[in-house]
Amino acid sequence: MDEPRTTSPLHRPDGEPVRVLVVDDEPDVTDVLAGVMTGEGWQVRTAADGATALATARGFRPDAVVLDWMLPDLDGLQVMRALRREAPGVCVLFLTARDAVEDRIVGISAGGDDYVTKPYSLEEVLARLRGLLRRAGLTAESAGTNWLTVGDLAMDEEAREVRRDGVTVELSRTEFELLRFLMRNPRRVLSKDQILDRVWAYDFGGRAHIVELYISYLRKKIDAGRTPLIHTVRGVGYVLKPESR
């Protein structure tokens, strides 16, 4: 039987866990992000305003900061500049509701490394952070590859490329994030609520029918004419697993 192969957890070159500071004045945002990052094995601290973020960063020395653009005291650009004065190499991922092209240009031009707008996919936030940390040379991996592999299905997370039995599969952004979550949890039955929490916005509203719809989209692209990888567990959820041999 082929065993699923996934990427190894990221850690710092000294073997210590990756450190991430999450800065947002919405407790629901910081709680959800801190929870999923802790599940990745990372050390996480949170802050609800710019002054607390800067004070926390001095002692915590984060490798990356997920930074809300609009804070109650300082704006994200001010916080980023202050962080960079003390730690020039820290990765900064802006998280904001401001999605105008002009705002993105301002954030990136000012020194931000990447930009994710609300509502967002938690899987996308994690993937962006992994990519930033790898490219900055701030992390190492125990072993493995940047590809996720389950049976004959393979995904390059950074290149956003998916192949089934060597054939490229074109996916929308949401389809890609849904498949990424399934592939990072092979053989594990995932409920609709778990999928909503990780793939859709934290405030999406719990509309489980959207999961059913996108699972059907994925099946048409991933499983059509092939041995199915995506399986329904009635009354529970969905599971991605390769054919047993």
C-alpha cells in the first residue's frame, strides 16, 4: 500500500520551533490563527495593538509577523517599520480588509513581504508564511520536499501546481485551498465544519452547503475518469485517501 507523503514541519535552523507573532485587534482572528499555527508546531504570541506588538516582539523575537493593517493605536506600516529597526530580517505578512491594488502596492513598497485580504483562507495564510520563511532562509525542514503527495496526486504548494498521474490539473484559488487541506490530512476524515474553518473565512457563517459544492468541483477535476481519491463518509465528512493495493 502506498503511504501518503507530505512536507515535513518547518523549524528554525537551530532546531527550535518557528516563532510567529499575530497582531490583530479582533480576538476571533488572533485565536483562530494562533490555534492553527500552534497545530503546525510553531510558537505563537498574539497582540491586539501596535504598542503591545512591539513590546512582545522584543522578548519573543519572532521569525514572522502576521500584521493587521488597521490597529487601534498605530497602523500596520508604523508597526512594521519599528519592528524592522530592531529585527531587519523579520518576515511581515499583512492581513487586512483593504484589498485595493493601491493599498497592496503601498504595503509591499513599504517593505511588507506579502499581503492577504479578509476574508481569507487559513490554509493560504499558513502557506504564505511557509513560503516567506523558506525564501528568507529562516527555517529548515527535517526531511522531504515542497511537494505534497497522496497516491498519484501531487501538489507543489509554492508554485501552486497540481498533477494527477503526471497530468496537470487546473484549479481555482478556492479549489486549490480545499485540496491543500485535504492533502495535508490524508486518510483523516474531515467534517464540513473543520473544512469551513480552515478553507473559508473565519466569519463565513457556517454554510456547509458550500463545502459540498466545492467537493463536487474537485471531484470533477481530480477524480473524473480515474480511481476516486475523495470519499464521502456519510454523516461525518470527507476523506482523501489513495487506493489500497
